[in-house]
Amino acid sequence: MRTTGQSAILEERRRIAAKMFEKNMDSEQIAELVGVHCQTVRRWKREFQTGGLKALSTHTHRGPPCRLNTDQKQQLIGLLAQTPQTYGWSSHLWTTQLVSQLILDRFGVGYHHDHVGVILHQLGYSYQRPALRARERDEEKIVAWRQETWPALVKRSRERHATIVFADEAGFQMVPLVKKQWAQRGQTPVVKHRNRWFRKVSVIGGLAVAPDGDPLQVYLDWYPGSHVDQDKVVMFLKHLVKQIPGRITVLWDNLSSHKGSKVRQFLSDHPQVELWYLPPYAPELNPIESLWCMSKYHRMANLGLNTLEDLESAARTAVDEVTQQQNLLAACIQHSELHHALYPSSRQ
């Protein structure tokens, strides 16, 4: 029999599912989000359509007790901390099938892989897409940069009354990024695009934080059909000087075009500009990376275009939609976890 706590969890899952029914979400997606089998979601949906949320709350479907005890569940968490290869499998990924086999091998308990998903949800797991990290990253240097270099940079910028500009380059490709979308079952959507088209639209951008609390600003230089080199980097810096009064602190990555002789000459000619560099292979520290992400991976996903002019127009529109919303620009900074030093009052 289910415990009171388990019944409460199931009741909460029904309540969440009911909200998703009202939005006409797909049963498979609901099942993945709430952590139950698709058949269960379909049964709940029939009951909801018949009698609403009350029909879902009037009875509890009791099931057999979990055959893994508390100690075994804790052991399972430890086992899953290793990769499947540790236990002799060739896969790098933990799937419910492999977890089911692991439970059988280690504890002698057999579960269908669909039910394993329920157990994993109960243990605090979710189905996630891994983040990519370069092997060359030095995590200690990144932590030290967050804790020491970044606060020092903010302090110096305030003493200079300088605008901090988070700068970076991006490229918009003709081949679209593909994301899931709603479609009729059995009718897979098709996005047509130009094949073997290697031209792109490049852009240099800077997300600027003014020292006096003015609204966040974004400065952009567009280069359709071209790539960013040292000359374009210097041109971007010159544009910043023209558009931003007073001193400027530019923060960006260690790309060679950010450090060349022409850049050094520019700095010599413009002492009001200082350049600071992020630790290598740590793009997540640069807030403007989130701006590119919101533009390319959300607003331009599944967008099949035919000409470079169309690509430039779509890219400009997507970026403008983000830059015109202060809450999204602030979210970019918050996502990088650099906002605490910029806005001390944001600390909890």
C-alpha cells in the first residue's frame, strides 16, 4: 500500500497533469514531465474529461510497495554516479533500460524500464541533456576568476566610473537549428534549407552596463557573408568609443583577434578603454552568450531560409527582439552568475 507521502505526491502529479490537459499538451510529454507512464496519463485524461479535477481526486490507485528498500535506493544513487562503462557496458548514457538491468544485477529485483523512470523521479533524477565542457577547461582558474578577478574588475570599473561591456562574436548559419514542435502524429515536419551553403552572417556585439544605473544597452556590428577578424574587432571598439561617453571596460574571451598588434595600438591611442579577458573555455561567464542563444536557438529554430539577405534580416530581427526587452538582458547577466558583484543588493 502507498504511504501518505506517496499518495500526496501522486495527488500533486494529477493536479499538474490537469493543468497540462487544459493546455492540450501531448500525453507523452505530460508523462515525461510528471514522471508516470503514458497509459496512466491517458487514463487520467479520460477521467478529467469526464469529471474534471474532482474526478482525479476522488480515488487513489493503490499499487504494490516498492521492492527496493531505502538502503538499496541510496546505493542505487551511488551506483548511478558512475558511467555505465564502469559496469561493463559500452554506452556512455544512463537509460531506463540500463538502470533496470543494473537494479536486477545488483539487487536481484526486476523492473520494467518504464517503471524505472518513476523510481528515478522519486530519487530526484530527471531526463536531461548534458552540457558540453571542453577538456582544456581549468575549473580552479574559473572559480578563482569568479571569486577574485571579477570582483576586482567591477571595483576598478566603479572607481573609473566606467561602462562595462560584455563583448563577443556570433555566426548565424544558413542551415537551421532544429527543435521539436507540435505536429500531427505520423506527419513529421520538414524544414527545407540550402544544402552545402557555408556562407554566414557574422556579428560582434556588446552588452553594456552603465555605471549610473541606466538601462542596459546592446551595441552591434553586422558582417553578412564575412567572418570577424582583427580589423573588425578594432572597428567595433572604435564604434564603442563613439557611442559610449567616458571610460569603458571591455570583457571578452581570449580569441587571438582580441589581442593582436592592431588592438594593442588602439588601446595605446584610447587610454579610456581597458580590456579584460575571461578564463579560457568558459563561455558561460559571458552574459552576451545568452543573448545569442535566445536569438539563434529559440527565435530562429526551424527557420529554413534561401538567401544570405534573408538570413541577415531574420538574424537582425531575432536579436532586436531580445535587445528591446530589459528583463531578458538582465536575465542574461543573471544566468552568467555575475550579477551579485554588479548588483550587491541582489544577494540573498
